[in-house]
Amino acid sequence: MTELDAPLRELRGMCREAARDLRTRALAVDADPADVERHLDSPTLTLIRVASTPKRFRADGSVDDGGYSGSCLARVIAGVELARGDAGLICANTGPSLAGVAVDALGSEAQQEAFYDAIADGRTWTFFGMTEPDRGSDATAMETRLEAAPDPADGMLLTGAKRYVGNASRGRIGVVFARTGRTALSVRGAVVRIPAAGYEATPLDMIGLRGARICAIDLNGVRVPREDVLGAHLPASRRGLWGIGRTFNVMRTQIASMALGVALAARDLVREERPGWSGHERVSARLDAALALLHDAAVQVDHDPDARRPPSVAKLHITDLAVRTTRWAAHALGPGAMLEHPLLEKWCRDVAAFEFMDGTSNIQRLHITHDVATRATAPRPSAGRVTTPTADRVTAPQGAA
Amino acid sequence: MRDTIARCETTAHAEGLAAGLTQALAAARDGFSPPGRVAALPADRVPPGAAAVRNRLAEREGIGCFVWPGREAERPHHVRPGHETERPHHDGASDDTTTEFAVLLGAVRLGATRRLLEHAVTHLSGRTVGGEPTLRKQLVLGTVADVMTGVEAARHALLTGASVPDAVADTHERLTELDWETTKLLGASGYLADGPARTAHVSRLLADCWVAAPGGTP
């Protein structure tokens, strides 16, 4: 089990305190997710924005980030506590968000500098386009194309469609993944700057997590300068799916952290409403165990960014537990609780979002059993030999250098 | 009762939650009331003058939420005195008419669950993964089979357990679970507020209002 050192405990306490501010704004943003601008100067959203920006790119050095290190463990500790305030507000915030994770993983120093410079004003939303309308999050089947423009001076052209992209209608910069050829190596991330001719993002009306302002994007020959295509400085095997896989490992722990934060919020509500009632103890014990599991998964990702199973286990388990916890909370507060407690009703909607982000439960199951399935098709070992399980890690696609 | 249950299910399956609920109201005996303070009914059946409880998704489903007339000053269920005799008369699931209505609501929800499953099957038939229809993936087929089985089991449970409040509540809980398992098959499209997953959320809201948790509030 992962023991948190003093700086991480300080970070946790700071985020727990900051989450109170998010809670006060939660229902307003859920009611009108387009009206977020007035919340951006909240001390908590400012803190999240600054802390999620690598230190060397921070414009405001005066904000105390509580010792936030940017490690996967620090991210999930902050994610749990802040989502305990409100996950919708976190997703409604400006700042690097998932696009930043992709730029950090795949971008050159110059690309990172340009990206963080573009969002330094604290008023810029970013977006991350991966999922497609017909292909879901199956990156190997991606149809969006990134092709050389007829005039080399125009760089590359982005054509296709993306779906379920947070903040795409109000973002001014983002990362969109697309295919430059037919092989698995040809999926690349491109930095897209808005406004851009051929780019159109339309908000979708979603059940919950409405602060995320989830959108559909149509891309009709959007021009991307070659210097904005991520990963050119990396070996060929690391520019495409391999790099995305690493990115997803971090993201899955973050999504799990938000799911757990919402579940803890629901549990906390029950404890507040029923002081002295011990009926929460089994649920609380499960949540404590899930938190420990999440911390361990994050540490494993920090030690081995290619480790695929731990973050998928965390996401699979915690998203399910979180949905069940909100159901339990509704029961524990009695008939009509979902209408009597608007925040609980909101959490019951919000928590479902995490199932659909970065791979549904079935996709996580495939990740978790990937090496098992591979072993099942491998030649049988000769009699008397002992085999050891292979570490399930993100591996370079076939044909990689 | 069997025919009434079938009519409620068929109507909700064909026309949606509000229509199914209207059918259930037509069949319900007088005297039922929610176990808590709030209720949800087809918007045109909300009692005049009742204090509205706004819910965006319920409204779009044609369902109105409100405080049950006469219960405006009551405390929420969980902060009432714990001693049974001190609880209001309407609390608990001993009221036969309310349990009967919960059975009819279960049939309505069952129709909506079938509708959601059919949508999911159609959706998955039109998508491919690795060149194969998504519907043929074993993990997916397994869930579809489980939901189909759960639907049959729930229908029979409504018929055989109609007089047992806890059994009815248990069936509602299983319907909520079946809806969630089906919604997951839709991927992110199962999170669109203008899609059938909205019905699943409102279906759960209805159960939350009209049915005490299995075993009562824990």
C-alpha cells in the first residue's frame, strides 16, 4: 500500500479545502454549462489551472500549488479531492487538461512551449479529440485523416469527425488525433488552433458532467502547420499509438480519481444527513480500499508509464463502485432522495460519465486480460518448464522499429 | 393483474415512460401515495397547485416532479424518528395500494428497459470493431443475453411477488441495474440527453420516488 509523504498529505488537505469552493458552484454550472466564464477566477479553478501546468511554463508563480509534483500519484490525489467538490467544475475549467497530457507526452520542447504559451492567459479552454462517431475510441480504426496539403506551404490538412470532445466549442487550442497512413504507426496527434477554417464544434446535450461542454467536431480540411504535428522528434514507434497508450494510462487513473471523488461526495452526504449512523461503514471501507488501489495504480504508472493493467483495473473497479455508491446513497437517504437532494441527483448523472471516458468497462477488460489472451495463443511450454506471467505493458505496434 | 401489467409494459415499450405511466394510473386503485415526500407523474397528471420540483430530464420525458400535496412540511425520510410507531402512516411499504402501484410502475419500467435494449442492439448491429459487427463480440453478446434474461426474470417477479413489497422493490433495483448494463453498451452515445439513456435515468427517478429501497431505507 502506498504511504503518502508529507508533501502529498499537504496537497490532499489543500485540495480538500479547495473543493468546498467547487461545491458552491456545482449546480449553477450544471444548469447552464455555457455560463462558466464568471467562475474562472475562483481560487480553486485558478489553482487547478496553475497546478496542472508544468512548473517551467507557469505564468503565475505566486500561486501555491501545495507541492504538486505532476506525478501520476499527485494527480490522482488532487483529482479525488477536487472531484469530491465537483467533477463538472474541473472539466469546465480552462487550462491544459487532457490536451496538456498529450502535449507533455508527445510534444517537443518547442511544441510544449508554444502550447503553454497559448493558454497562459488563464482564459483559454483546450480540447482533446480522439473518439470518432463511427469508431468510438478504437484508435486502430481511426478514420480522421491528416494529409499533406496540395501546396506544401499549407502544411497538413485535417479531415474527418470527432465526437464527445470536452470544451471543443469554446476551446482555442487542442490536440486532435488522426491517421497519416494505413499502419498503426501512422496515428498522430496534431495541435489545432481555433478559429480555423473547416473546423466546426457543436455542443451536445449530455446527461451529466455538463460542465465539460462535450461536443461534436467536424473537420473539413483544417490546416495544420507541420511544426504542430506532435512527435516528430520521437522515434517512429513512439509517435503514434504507443505514445497515445502512455497518455491513456495516465488519463485512466485521472478518470478513476474523479469517479472516486464523486462516490466519496455521495458517501459524505449520507454521513452529513445521517450523523451517528453506522450503516455507511461497509461502503466507506470499500471506498477506502478503492483509494488505496488507485494510489498503487498511480505509483505503478509513475514507475512504468507503459504499465497498462493497473490503470485499467483502477478505472474498471472504481467507475463501477462509484455508480453503485451513488445508488446506495439514494437508498440510504430514503424515498425521493434524488429529487430532495439536487446534488445527489447530479452526482448520479455525473458518475455515469466516467464509464464512457477513455474506454468503456469492456475495453478495460480487454486491456486487463491483454497479456493473458496473448499467452493463450502462444505455443505451449514444454513439459516441466515453469512460465512466469509477462508484465502487461504498452508495447510498440507490430512493425515498430 | 396479469393483463394490466402486460398493458403497462406494452404501452411503455411502444410509446415511452409517460404513456406507460398514464396507463398505470388508469389501472391503479385510489389511495396510493409515494413512500416519501415527493412524487413524479406524467406532467399532465401533476395535481394543480402542487409545489414543483424541477428536473430537466424528467420534464423532457414528459414527467412532472412535485411535493405530494399535504406533505410540504414533512421532514425528509432519513431524518424522521427511528421508532416505527413515530413514523407517518404513509411511511414504509405496507400500504397495499402503493405496492400495487409500484408493481404497475415496474411493468412500465420493464417496457422502457426492453425499448432501451432494442435500441442498443440496433446501435451495435451497425458498428464494427476489427471488421466484425460489435454485436457479435462475446463480451457484448453476454451482456445482451444477461439483460434479456433479466427482463424475463423481472416480468415474472412482478407477477409472483406483487404482494410482497420487498420483492417489488428488489425488482425495481434489478431494473435499474439492467438499464445501466444496457446503457453501457451504447458507449458515449448512451450519455446523450436526447437519447434513450435519458429514459433510463428518469425511470430510476420514478422508482426513487415511488418505491422504498429493498429492505427499506438502510
